[in-house]
Amino acid sequence: MPDPFFASDKKRKRSRPGGSGGANRMPRVSKGRVQAARDEELDHSDIEGGDIDDMDFQRDRQPVALDDDEFVDANETAAEKRVRLARGYLDKVRQDVAEERAENDYDAAEIDRELIASRLRQEVDEAEGRIHRFYSTASASSTRFKTIQHVPTSVAMTATGVVYLSTKSGQVLRFDRGTLKNAPVKAGEEGGHKGPILSIAASEDGKWLVTGGQDKIVGVWDMSGEESKWVAGMRGHKDAVSSVVFPPLSNPSAHILTASLGRHLTLHSLATLSAIDTFFGHQDSINSVSALKPTAAVTAGSRDRTCRWWKVEEEVQLVLRGGGKTRTDEGSWVEGSVDVVCTLDDSHFVSGGDTGTIALWSTGKKKPIFSLVLAHGLDTEGHNILPSTAKPSPRWITSLASIRGTNLFASGSWDGRIRLWAIDPQLRSFKPAGEVEVEGFVNGIQILSLPEGTVLTAALGREPRLGRWINLKGVKNGLLTTALELETAADDA
């Protein structure tokens, strides 16, 4: 019997279905014939259609009539749109300039170009918050004072002429700047703060009001209607909310910045009523925060003796250290606390400390550009005498405020004056520019340039904002408003 290993495997293969006959097989076409047929088709197409450069791809398209707007939307690129909008804006500026000089007899193209360029520079500077108007002096006129019962802690004013005042009793008062008639802002049964309100800020259009309380809550109020409305109380701070600010520039999303005694800074959105980001870095309580835009802010860290410049979007902080030693004929003091700050522009701000020193800072330098010691003098009446030395001590700076876009800022203490200061055009130093006589602690200042003029408002009390270390006898709590008459500097005339 043959070995199956050596057996042939031909019988194991299956036969194809349909049998093995050749009747059902498709005729095979050689590759040469297929290639020749394809070449013939291509040659035939070239003869009929001609060269591709001569072909009309739009022959079958029907022309459609478009108006100007549809034509722009269909064909305009993003760069062309920016150019078109810029040209439209320039045409509007030219028209405004032409209307302004319509009463004059001259018509010079060079003067038109200068006026247009000046207007454009001014509007850009105002939008960016740069210092572009310089004044030498400021004097007060038509000063008025409205007495209230409780100690005010902060003040906020809107471009519509409404003034808000926060108090240690947890109440918000609303004043009409023209008549100084006031009424409490009601929060309803479930809203409001439980305790003193330490800071207040308002949007310049008067729609939003923000308050910071000792109860660790950031209160949001809707003031757009005839009656006030408590919107929400935002939580997140671990200690009293000591300072709030509503940046007036480049803030379409209604962002606010709040600082607390819990040593952190928080960025909030009023659109979502929530915290966007929280920033840490200070080693002690933050007593003050100031900002022109929601993308940058400066804070005062009290006893850690630092000012910190925050780039909010980049989450970067620049540490600027104070705590310098003051030597005068009356004695020498070491600054132990930086209590208040105020932003001037995108790279400059001023600070005030417990030695009465006002310092001018630039973000490009680690040390102050200029410092003025004992800006509000010594307390010679015994309110602030140190027991260990039995000698008068400096009056600390309680508040700072600036006029946006100008070189003027104001400072307050309890020496009976709000002092106005003018920074030189090189932004290297400042000097006295005027003063407003007041009584009591200046717990808050705000200055706005309104269509009718520049207006200063101040919250005055018999006690300081964050404590009761001193109580001035015979001083009335209240709101002060005054119009400021500004004199243009010779270099800016």
C-alpha cells in the first residue's frame, strides 16, 4: 500500500463552480488595447475642449445683482473690513472737525490734519487710560456737606450724578449730587450685608453697584431700574472684604476685583455672578486694590510692606517693596504698613503708608520713583501718640484717588484737608496743587470728570474705616461734594 505522505494532492483541490468548460469564461482583453483606448479618449477631449487656459469655467453661472451690503459681506476679508471701518471713523472725525471750525473764516488743510490727529490721539489716550492732560493747580468751589448718622467707610459716584455711601452700620445710602437728598438702598428681606460694609464701587453708567462687607460677602446690586435690587451675595473670601473696584476701561463683560483681609485677590464676573480666578501672594491683609482695566491691578499688602502689580490674564505678579525709613527734623520713622494704593495709568501708581509717606511708583523699577514724607503732618493733638516714645507720630494716609487721564491725584488723612497733588510731565515727581478743607477721617475719595466739570466726593467720619483706634470728638459723619476748578499747566497749554 503506498504511503499517503507521497500521494498526489491534485484530487484534494475543489473544482470551480459551473464546471471546467470554457463556454462561460469572459474574453480577456490585452492591456495594450485598454491603454490605447484611454489615450484615444484623452486626445478626443483635448481636441473638443482646447487648452485649460482657454476654458470658461463661469460659462454656466448666471449673474446675480447684489446690493452694496451683500457685495461687502460676500467678498470682504477681515483686513478689508478693518480698513473700511477705520475710513468710516476718519470720515466721522473729519465731519466733526469741520463742524467745529464752521464758524471761523479760515479753511486750511494742514490745520484740519492737525486737528484730526490731535482728536485721534486724545481718544486713544482716553480709551487706554494714559496721562495726557496736565494741570498745575486745582481749587475747590461750591463745597457742600451732608450729615449722616453712622460712620461712612467708602464712596462711589457715577457719571449720571448719583453718589453712593457705605457705612459701618451695614447700610448703603443713595444721594442725588445736585440736591444731596438721600435715601437708603433697600436689599429686601433675604439680601444685604450682616455687619459693616467696608468698601463700595459702582459702574460709571450707574447700572451696577458692588459692596464688600465684613461678613465676607461681595454684594451685587442692580441699580438700572427705579428701585434698587439685590442680585446676589458672592462668597469665596475667607475674611472681611476690605476693598472692591469696578474697572472703568475695557470692561465690556462687567468684571470686578475684590480684595480681603484673607490675603488674596479675586476676579469676579457679574455676567455669571461667580469668581473667575483667585490670586495669592501677599503675606498679610490686603487693605486696598485699584485698577483701570480688569487685566491689571495693584494691591497694598498692609504689614507685609509690599505693593503688588498683578497681570491678571497672565497670572503674573510684580512685587514692589516699601518699608523705607523716614528721617526729618521731627524724628525718624520706619514704614510698617502700606495701607492704600491708587492706579494712575498702565505703568504708574501711588501708595500711602502709616508714616504719612506718599510714594510714586513705576512698574519698571523696584523702588519708588519719588517719595514725599509726612504728607499730612504729625498728630500733635495727642490722638496718635506712641506710649513708648511719648512723641507725636505721623498721620497715616487713609485714602487716595486720581482724576483719570490727568496728572492730578488726591490724598486724605485726618489733618483737616484733602490735599491735591500734580505730577510733573516726565512722571518723575509731584508737588502740591491745592487742597480742600474738611473735618474728620477721609475714609474714601472719588473724583470724576463730568460734562459740567470735575467733581470730588469724599466720605468723612469721626473714626477710621477699618477700626476704632481713634474717635474724633465733635466731628460729624457725612458726605462732602465739591467742584474743582483746574488750571492747565504751561507745558500743556
